[in-house]
Amino acid sequence: MNIVIMGPPGVGKGTQSHGIVQAVGVVHISTGDILRMSVRSGSELGKKVYDIMTAGDLVSDELMMELIRERLSREDALGGWLLDGFPRTAFQASALIELLAELGQTVDHVLVLDAPAKEIVRRLEGRITCRVCNETMNLTGFGSVKPVFCPFCGCAQDAERSKPALYQRADDKEETIRHRLEVFRKKTLPAAWLLEDKYPLSEIDGLGTPDEVSQRIRSVLE
């Protein structure tokens, strides 16, 4: 089964992607993780990606297509995949449709998660990320205790950089968040409607607990 999951930043795509991967048994392909790994590499390309991501903008379509073509062609993706964070523009959607036709693949489900902007801002302002495993979590889940160890990988320190494992990303500030939401509305939603012309698409309410949202997704996939 091949699935595309889309939605604005902070809507819960990462959390739901983990659940889908475990339930369906497909490969999780996250362009966000690929890009953050390039930033951590310290390469010239990584520095350019960092500037773009910090500003809340999108990397070039050409770069993204190179990343996606390479990843979908790997052997582990032939048994099914979940594409998380791509496509983000109408150009990317059209290019993805052409690429999949070339590879002899298709998309079984396009899932579009959504939530009000006020809720998105609330979630992202409290989001922290692990430098070691790239997992994200929200401070509200820890109560009044500021976390030190990542609950996913157990690390407290990024040994490579000699920095604490948990940190708040530079693009998780309200001004940048609202800019990213506007980018999503203007550039990514049109990509979703292009995919809808070719593949089955379902809109999913992203409000509620992760389990509640997961149940809505399961009802679609089943």
C-alpha cells in the first residue's frame, strides 16, 4: 500500500505517520527528516537548506524531486511506503504523478489532516525536537517538569555537537508558524487537489487526541 499524508505544520503528521507505518507495515519516507539530516551534515547544501527552513519557506522543487526519486527507487520502498511532507507544491504533485507512472507505482490513499490555525500555533510553540533521533514532542505532555532525556531514544546529549539532545527549532516561533501556515494554504493545498484528480483523497479532522485522529485514519484505510 502506498500512502501520501499531507497537512499544515503541527497538525500531527509525524505522530500519525508512526501509527500508520506500524499498522500497515510500510516504509516511512519523511522529506523533513531527509532535509534535517542534510542540515546536520554541515555541507554547503545543508547550510542553504537551514536558511530556507528557518525562514519557514520551501526548498526548490528540483531538489525535492531528486530526493524523492532516489528514495522511491530503493528496494525497501517497493513493498509499500508512506510519503510524509511531500508534495508541497502543485509542481511537485504533477512531477510525483509523472514519476510514479514512470516507476510503475500508484497512490492508494491521500490523507489530508487539518486543524484551526490557533491550535496549530499552540502546538508548535510548545514543540521540542531531539537532535539525535529527530523525533518531536510537546512540552505540555511533561507538565511542569522540563524534560532532559528524549523519551524516544533516551538521549540527553548530542555527542556529535556537544549540545543538549532536546531543543526548540528556530522555525517554531509564532511569526514563522503563521507564515508557514500561509505557505501551506497557498502552495500545498493546490498540490492536494491535483493529487485528488488522480488518486483517492480523504480529509481528516486533526483535532482531538492522537488516538482519536488515528481512529479516523484507520476507518479510511480499512
